Amino acid sequence: MPELPEVETVRGGLAPVLEGVRLTRVEARRPDLRFPLPVNFVQLLTGATIVKLERRAKYLLGRLDREDTLVMHLGMSGRFEISRPEGETRPGLFHYAPDPDPKHAHIVFETEAGTRVTYYDPRRFGYMALVNTATLDLHPWFSGLGPEPLSDAFDAAHLKTAFAGRKQGPKTLLLDQRIVAGLGNIYVCEALNRARISPFRPAGAIPAAKLATLVPAIKDILAEAIAAGGSTLRDFAQTDGALGYFQHSFRTYDRQGQPCRNLGCSGVIDREVQAGRSTFFCPVCQK
């Protein structure tokens, strides 16, 4: 599933063509995605202006000039394609995603500028909804979310409180969206390796000094991944269709049997299944 950097990459790609423009035509080619589309979805969006396109955790939020916010989640395979009058461009240096299959083009947005944005989702695990903007934070999808990991609210003090007395490993807790919003398996593995913290150590036993290194490791790995356009795992592609480049910088993820890249470490990356997900780590330097 796309993680925070991938969703932020999509937001950054969509913002120039959707922010501040009016939707002149909306087409829903099926009545549902993962969930049924809202009643009058097309009618409520047609003629609306997306004032701002934001991200909260792994959700895209299109703030409308009406009372609602368009909430979009990519699920496992959701992606957008942007088409302009001058044609479609897919910049990239080494690889491109295959052309999307028209039968998976489920939602189409057309703007007053002549741009068409199409949402494709072969597996249909993604979803869209219209939620009242004034009460958005109270909606079940958002009310329990923790702070954004790139915000000032996410710091060592927050982690110390969240981890206090907990026997679960830090990886398990960092994937809990109530503790921090938007983190996923890939970048938690990467951050724990950078901070040299075992994913299996009881979180409540991690010293404060270690937590102080974990927070900047999380922020740095996310910022680098966003700058690089996210990862290329499975069939995720950037908004413009080009695959991201961050996979070249993975230190642990999917590197089982390869040398640890931490300075001065002679360990080899190992893999264990933890709560049904692959955990990649260095048994030598991650204590």
C-alpha cells in the first residue's frame, strides 16, 4: 500500500492542476470503489472549486468552496493520471509504469483549464467520500489519528509518552495510526535501522536518548523519500506515471542477506515476519 511519501508525491503532482480550479465535469463510471460513492457524488462535485489539496496521514483532502471536503484514499493500487490539451507527459529517467487499462478508469475529473484527471484502481481498494469540512476532524477516519510525523507535534516527548510501559516492539507501535499518522512498513523499517533500534525490543524499555535519535531518523527518511518521489514497490507509480527513485536508497527493506549500510557495522540484513508483515533489520547494530 502506498505510504506517506507516495501519497504526498501524488498530492504534489495533482495540486498544480486541481488547486484553485473549477471542476466542469465529473464522471463516475461505477457506483462504488471499496465503498459506495456518496449519493449525488457527481452532482455535488460538478461546478465546485478545489480551493486546496492537502494530505492527512494517507488521505488526500480536496477542500471545496462548498461545505464539503473530497476525501480520497488510494488503497492498494489506486493512482491518478493527468491529461492536458497538449498531451500526456511522464518524465522519468529509467523506467515507466505500463499504460493504465481503460477498464480500470473509474472516476474522471475535468477542469475549466481543460485538464482531465482520471482515477484508476484495478483492485478497487481505494475509496472516495464527501465529508463536511467543519466536522472533518470528528469523522471516524480522522478522529483517532495521531500527529503527522513531519510536524512539530511529533517529537521525542510524544514517543516517550506513547511508548511508556509498552511491551510491544517499536515497529508495531509506530504502525499504529493513533500514535503517529501515515507511517507504513517500509519507512518504519528504514528509520529503526538508521536509529539502530531493534524492531523487537519492548518499546517501554528504549532509553530516551535512543528515542531522540529515532524521531529525526523518521523525519529524515520521509523527507528524502518525498524528495525522491517515493518508492516503486509493486504497481505504485507517481502521479505523472513515472516510477519513483527512492528504492535505490533502501538500507534495509527487501535487502535480506545483504550487508548493513550503517557506518562501522559488519552485520547482514535479516528478515522476520512480525504481525503478518516483513520486518527487515540488522541483528548486529539494531539493539
